[in-house]
Amino acid sequence: MVQIAYELRARQQTSLTPRLQQSLKLLQMSTLDFSQEVAQAIATNPFLEEPENIPSDADETGAEHASAETESRSRGDGLSEPEVEAPVEAVETSSADAAEAVEVLPEQTESSPTYSGDYPTTRHSDGADTDVGQWARASVGLHDALRENLRGQPMSDRDRLLTEFIIEALDDDGYLRTPFSELASDDFLSPPPSDCEWSTALKLIQQLASPGIAARDLSECLTLQLEALPDETPCRELAIRIANGALEKVGRCDYGGLMRSFDCDEEEARAACLLIRGLDPRPGTRYASIDPSCYIVPDVIVRKVGKQWMALSNQEAVPRAQLHTTYARLFKESRYNERALMAKALQEARWLIRSLEQRNTTILRVAQAIVSRQQTFFDYGDVALRPLMLSEIAEELGMHESTVSRATSNKYLSSPRGIFEFKHFFSRELATRSGGTCSAGSVRALIQEMIDAEDPKEPLSDVMLARKLAGQGVVVARRTVSKYRAQIKYPSAELRRAP
């Protein structure tokens, strides 16, 4: 006889509905990605449209608008955090329920106002639409420039094909880092090209553009640039010899080693090193084209109102969407049997409009909380950056820390001091000798100021930087100074020493 034992266990489990998962995904998106997502929804959903010719209100960006928003949030009129974090619907509604929800839709006409659930949009109509493609300068890339210069060169079809292989293999820095044997398969050309043919094609390309293009390493790149200088250039020959065999000594300013290796005096060694330092180690970057999609569109604009810095939403960066009143009215009046597909599309349209409101509200609330805590930064810069953690903003706004993290990812604000990512204002806390605290960002700013003010011939080592910081009351270890110096992209003292 087989006995079967049953055991009951109670446990709590948190699960995210598809609506909430998509809402969190939209919150974490950058402005560009989110705009593309909304544009895709407008193109595929017949119940969505982009509003046009909506007059703007110039007072929305004034102090009265900022004060009204602050008072509204204090009274609880705006969206609360549970509404932002909670799904629009706790569970997915059925098609029948969605159809019933549509029946209560009020009568609308084309001339009547939009539904109460529509996104309240305003677009400035006193100027042309902002389009990066209209003003971004068109530029010719490295590969196209080389092909253009090759057109007038007399050569056989075989040689032209070899040069095309080399041009395609050049990287963004202008280097040929691929060996000749890997540029083309042996069975592509008959007979297979020899190293001499490849070298001849390479020499031709190296003479077509700026000196240093199509070099195979840094030494060859600098040598090509030195050889292109006039013969009467002082210390040119010595610089070529150094570039071919002792570049590491140039980086260390090891003039004594150069004097012993190349039998020259210190003045000649310094002149040759100075000549090498003036060359371009990445000649291909001057041909690099600018991708318009890499431009940053700030989500928030910070302005000074009275004596306080205020964060205002950048309405030009907010994508627009509203319900298509005509299609919604026709769908409401229709009485055909199969309504599930269209009811679902209408439900998704209304959900997207609400998601627009929730996303913009969340980002603006987080930005305002950041700006209110970092007032001194906008007055004095990074030196006055205060310690700030995600948990502090989350506790102040009543949000979850993960929501704040998503709201600060890939989001930017524009201020008179420049454009900064939201993450820039979050910095860990460091103790000071007086018992107070300062942020890691302010310490990095102090290190940068010290390095910028140092004597180039006697640069400050990490130990000396740590001592100077200690003199100002900031106690940090040498390795911490080294880490912060690397974060602000400053080389070591040995490499900063002037020649």
C-alpha cells in the first residue's frame, strides 16, 4: 500500500504584470529611444495620433508655473508614487471587459476637446520644428575620401581591388591592424597577391591622404608624419630614429636614456621629443563623421528663479500622443460582433497616453529633488557637489530605489554650467578632518584644480596630492587619489611632466 503525503506551504511572491514591466521599460529608456517607441506606436495603432498646431503658453516655463507645480504636489494633486510604480491595471482585462469600457466613452466630435485621458500637450508654434538632420553638417568619411582620391590614379583592376581591400580594413583611427594574409582569401584572386603587391598598394594609400593614414602601428604612423615634414626641420632625423625604436622613453621624458641610446645632447633630445609630441597619433579621427543620433537632448532644463534653481520639463523633448477622436467615436458607434482586436488597440492607446504622463511626472519629480539638494553645484560647480544617494531621493519622493535608478538612467538636464547626466549628481560621502562630509565628486574637482595649477616641470605626484587634500581637511588615501585622477582622465605625474 502506497502512502502519499501532502504538504501545504504559504508563501508571498511579487510578480510584475506585462503592463508594469513595459512601464518600467519605458521609464528606463533614453529620450531618443522613448521617442522612437512612441512614434512606432502612433504608426501602428489607429487610435493614436500626434497633435498638431497646438498653441504654446509662454508662462509655462516661468516661476508661476514652477510654483504651481510645487503647490500641486504638496496638496497631492499630482500622480503619487504608488500610481507611478503600480501597473495601470492590476490584471489584464479581457476583450469583453475592454469593449464594455469603450461603451462609456463620451460622445466626441472632431471639433470638441480631446478626452480627459489624453496627454495635455503644448508645442511651440512660433519657430521651425527642431530636426537635427536639418542643421547637422554633412561630412566625408575616411573611406570615401580615400576612394575619391583613388579615382584619378592610373592602375590595373587587380591593384584597384587590392587598394579597396585595404581601405575597407582601416579602423576609425586610420590604422590598418589586419595582416595582409587576412585581407582577402587566397581563392579570391588568381594568382594570390604577394606581400610585395600588398605593400605597393599600401604605399599608394599612405600617400593619398593625411600623413599617417594606413599605418600598421603607432611607430609607423609617427614616422610617416615625420617623413612628410620638410627636410630642414630641426631634429627631424633624430625624431624619426626615436619614433622607430624608443617611443616608450618619450612618454617617460627619459632624456638621459635617449642621450645614451642615440648619442645626442639633452637639447637635441628635448627638441626631438617636442617634435614627436606635436604629431597626431590618431590621424583618422579628423575624417570621423558625426552621427546626429549621438546628440544629447536634455529631459529637464534648470533655470534660476529668484535665488533658487528650479527644474522645468523640456517640452520640446517630450513625444506627443493623443487619442484619435474620430476613430474612437466610430468604434463606439459600431455594432459588429468581432470587436476584440480593436478594443485591445484602444485600450493600449489609452494606456500609452497614461504612461507618457507617468513617465514625465516621475522624471520631473526626481529632477526637482536633485536640483533642490544640489543648489550649490549650479552656483559654484563640481567643487560644491554634495554627497547624494539614490536612497535619499527615493525616501523623499516615496518611491522605490529601483524606480529612481531607472528614472536617472540615460536622462540629462541642461543648465548654465552645461549638460549633465542625472547620475552625475549622485556621489558617495567622504569624511573630513573637521568631522563634516564631502562628496567624491567635489574631491575629484579639487584634484583637477590642483593639477591644472601645478608647475608643468614639477607635476604633483599622487602622494603630494593626498597631502594637499589633507591640508584642506579632506583625508583620502594615495590609492584613492590615483583612482579619482584616473576617473578625470589625467595621467600620472611622470607622464604629465613637461619636456
